[in-house]
Amino acid sequence: MTSQTMMSLIQLHVHEEIRGLEIFDNDERLIRDEVGPLLPSSHLRLTCRAYGGYPSPEVRWVSGGEELMYPRIMPLPEGPMQLVSGRPVSVRSAVLEHPTLTRQDDGRKLRCEARSTNLTQGLHKEVTITMHLPPLKVEIMDVDKPLRAGVKAAVKCRSTGSKPPASITLTVEGSSRLETQPTQPTPDQNMTIRRGELWPTSEDNERMLVCTATNPLVPAYTLTAREALHVHFPPEVQVLLAPALDPRNIKEGEDVYFECHIRANPPENRVQWKHQGRPLYTVRERGVLAQGRNLVLQGVSRHAAGSYQCTATNAIATVTSAPAALDVMFAPECRQPSNVTVSVTAMDEVTLDCAVESNPEEVGFTWQVNSSRGVKELPATTFTSQGSTSRLVYRPQEHGQAHEQHGVVFCLASNKIGKQKEPCVFLITPAGPPEEPVSCSLVNHSATSLAVACVPGHDGGLRQVFLTTVQDAATQEVVANITSATPSFSVEGLASGRDYLLLVRAANEKGKSPPYIIQGFALKVAENKINNSRSVEASPLLAVFVGVMSGFVFILTVLAVAARSRCRRRCRQRPLPDACPDNNKLGGGDEAPPSPSTKASLDEVKDSEDEDGDPNTPESSGGLLEPREGTTQVTGSPTNVFRTTYVPSQTQQPKQQQQPLHPGAATSNHKYYKIKIDCTRLNNESFV
């Protein structure tokens, strides 16, 4: 019997492990653990390949535990067989493409997984994206606001987000006064700091402090921070003439404009103008307009010349500019005095010096003589000139007849500005006896001596000496004769307790002057001594004598007061020469003097000068405010002059057109005198 045979067909499926997993970049370079470093915005392409495995494994990309579902992740079909460990195996791949990397992709981990079935163990491989990152932020920190010129200031710049740490440059545009320290990264390498020290100046105001952060590995990306510096500094002041003015060609009468150029932070709050170091204020009547940064001088005179400064004040300091010079040109004018009387004999000569003030100082001179025949110009050979001075030797004998040898000599100068308007005048008169001394007075006296001082009169054109005769007032006896070159002398060896008359005369070759009489006395000695004992007993007879003398003196005093009052009433009712004649002069040198009397004295009282510190007082001599004294102009021009005898003026008035610039009254040039009058009756009866 044949047995039945059963056959079964069994299909065996053998699962094979995945033999390997590798990741390649776009350039087919094998990636170990990191991808990069890459730059922002760059393209990323990674290929993950799984070798072997049965059934064919599934390959995918995972990040953060989640599968990446980018449309550019492309699982590829099984590729051609490749040899792995000498055996041909199949290859399964998946490609990851990231077209534009961002800062957030730095440090990101990408995981490639390959899995076949649950019966086999899957494989995976992880790589990290590394990137070079540019600075994310840059900022300037800790800058003082505002800065102070000349005071050290600390500055700091900070950069964050750069990988590796950024390189920082810290500068001030247009300045080299910033000193910086090396760059200092923080421990986490995410922040970089650079510090510096700045010594600001006024030039740094409004300049930009610039901080630039860059990653050398990412040169296309740079961050820059800018901040304007605010520097406080004292005013910087400069005084300049208006551009339209030529400083070398400013004449009297023109208008002058000054500008004060000020650079200050904070801005100035006060501006003050100065001339020759003294403040200037707006005085429209004098043509001075000081308004802020502008100074206007209308119709300047020569006294406006000098240095001008501008003082500016802000919250930091008060600063005065360097002086700016103003030169005012003018035609020549005589130096004081402009009218001089000169006495000369017919056969002598006299030197006439003509000095003028002029700007420019290069001047030419002309001399003229005015006599009874008219005005005649002297040839240039008769005088010499040097600078602003000319000298003429005048010889009367060279000018015709005797009546033509004396007259008026004019000196005229001219420069490029113009001719002298008023000539320097010399009145030539014949030499004669001198005038008597004036204002004689006792300056010292003792028991046996006297000292007298006088003011000399005109010398008559010749050298004079002074003669003094001392006479006993009671006996008219001459006790001393004194000759001196000056009107000051002393007399010794006088008798104690005696009254004396002193007759003071001036004398020259032409004669003597009338005497000036002064009454002097020597002190008593014995009668005025005081007993040094502690107690002195007076006799009854002495007491009676003293009482009688006191009553007598009282009666004389009452009579004297009444007589003096009567004299004053008479002087008011009648002209002074008739009511109060001067009997102090003698007609001749040898005549007996009249009864003693005190000669009228003439004392000049000068005005006291103002203090220099007062801004409202006129400026000191030679300054802007000093008005030039005028001269008494002789009637007529040099062509029709001197119809009457010329007498030099003693009191000269300032010219009206030359006004001082500073406020305050002009200096008075008037002279005042105290006059003591000895009133005498017509019958020569003297009043006490």
C-alpha cells in the first residue's frame, strides 16, 4: 500500500539589520558632529544615507523630538548597491534643504533616523549647526551730559550678539583726544565692552562719538552707534572791525563798526565792551552804541583810537578778548599851547619850535610871517623839520624896518589827510623889562629869619633875576639886599620882635619890574617864654595891666569891624579900581614906600579829579574821553590876521565836536581864583 505524501511550502522572510548611517553636506563631505560654521542667510543641504537593512529602511530628519516636515526633505528610492565591509548592500537616502539660515538656527541639533521594522534595531545620527554671527546690538553708555571742556570724561561702548566676540572701535570724529582701552569680552562670550577716556575741548562740541562693532568672520555685517557730544566751555571771544572797513584808512569823522565774535556753550548771557580797559556804554549823544555783539562809533575823533575789547559771560566763566587796535588818522594840530608870545631884541634871534600832533606822523611844514606889509611865506631854507616838529630861527633884523620886525609868525603843517586848520601862532614882541612877581607869601618864619616864595611873571623875553630889599618897617632902614635866580629866598639875622617890609622885584637887561611888597615880622622871644615851674604868682599890677589891654583890644576890634563893613559897601557901589586902589606898587625903585599893607594875593584853585574806578567819569588823559582843549583863534585867516594886538588866552574851551564816549560830565578846564583885596580910602587912610 502506498502512503499519501503531504508537502507544505513555507516562505521565509529574513529581516536584516541596517549596516550603517552617514550624513553628507552639499559638497559631499562627511559630517561628523557639527555642520559649519555657517553664515546667516546661507543655504543648508544635508544628505542622510542608510546602508543595508531588510526590508529597506525608512530614513527621516528629526529636530527637537519632532519630525521635520519641510517640503525639501526628500526620501529617495533605493539606490544602487554599494559595498559595505566587502558586501554589496542597498542604500536608502533622505535630503534636508534649508534655503536661508537665520540666527535662531545657530546651535540647532538635527537628527537623522533610519528604521526598518520592529524586529530590527534602527540607527540614528545627530549633528549640530554652528554659525558665525554678526553683532546684534551696539550702544554707547555712561557718557556724561553735558561734558565740561578740559575735564576728563569716561565713555563706554557695548556690543552683544556677536559670535565670536565682536571687534569694537571707539572714536570721536575729527579728534584724537580719545584714549581707548583694549576690548573686553564677557565670560559667556556674548557681550563685548570697550572703554575710553576723553579730554574734551570746545572743538569737540557737537562732534559725533562713534562706536562700531564688527565680526571679522562676518565682514558684510557691521553695526554702528553714534551720539553727539555736548561740551560746555567758556566763551571764545574775538573783536574784529566790520569787513567793509579798512583798518589802515580810518579818518576822523567817519563811522566805525566793531563786531564781537563769540563762541560759547551755553550761550553768553552778557556782553560788555571796553576801550583802553574801561567799560563802554551806549550814549547816543556821544555817538556810542554798544548793543550786544555790535559796537558803533559815530563820527570818531582821534580820542577814539586805542584798544577795544569785548567781554562775554556765560554760566562757565567771563572771558575778555584780546585787544583790537583802532587807529584814527587826522590832519595836524598844534600841541598845547598853540599861541606863544616871544620877546626878542632887534639884534638878537629867537628859536621857534613848532610841534604838531598828526596821524600819520609824516608831515610837511610851512612858515609864514604876518607884519604891517601883509603875510609872507618863508623859504624852506630858513627852517628845519624832523618828524612832527619844525624849527625856525627868527632874526628881527632880517625883516625890514623896525616896525616890521615884530608881528605874528604862523606855522602850518599838512599830511596825507589834509592841512592844519588852525596854525601854530608865535607873537613876536620887543623885549622889555620883566613883569613883577605874583602871589608872594611867607612860607616860614622864626625869631630871626623869614622865608618867602613867589610866582615869576613874564620875563620880558630875556633872562631875569629876582632882587629883594628888606627894610625896617619903622625906620625905613635897609637891612638886607638879596639876589636870586628863582623867586624863592630866605633872610637870616633879623632882630627879634621887629616888623619888616620886603620889596621883591624882577630884573633883566631892559630894567626892573615894579616891586611886590610883602609885610613880614620876626617872632618875639623873651616876651613869649613860659615859665616851666608848676605855679606862677602874678602880681596885682600885672593883672591890672592885662585887664586894661584887653579892654583896649576889644574896642579896636569893634572899630575895625565897623570900618571893614563900610569899606565893603563902598566897593560894591563904585568900580573896583576907584574904590579900592592898589597902593602896594611903587612908582620907582628908590622912592620911599607907602604905609605898609598886604598885597593882593591870587591863589589858583584846581578842580579835584574824579576817581578812575567810576565808570561814569571821563577817561584819563590821553584816553577816549579826554576832550582836546581848543585854542583861542586869532581873528581872520593867515591872509588877513591881527587887526588888534594878540594876547594869548589863558582859559581854553574844549571843542564841541569832539565829545567823550564814556558817560559822565566832561572834565572842567575853567580856573577859579580866590582874591584878597586890601581896601584903602582915597586919602590913603587904611582900614584894618
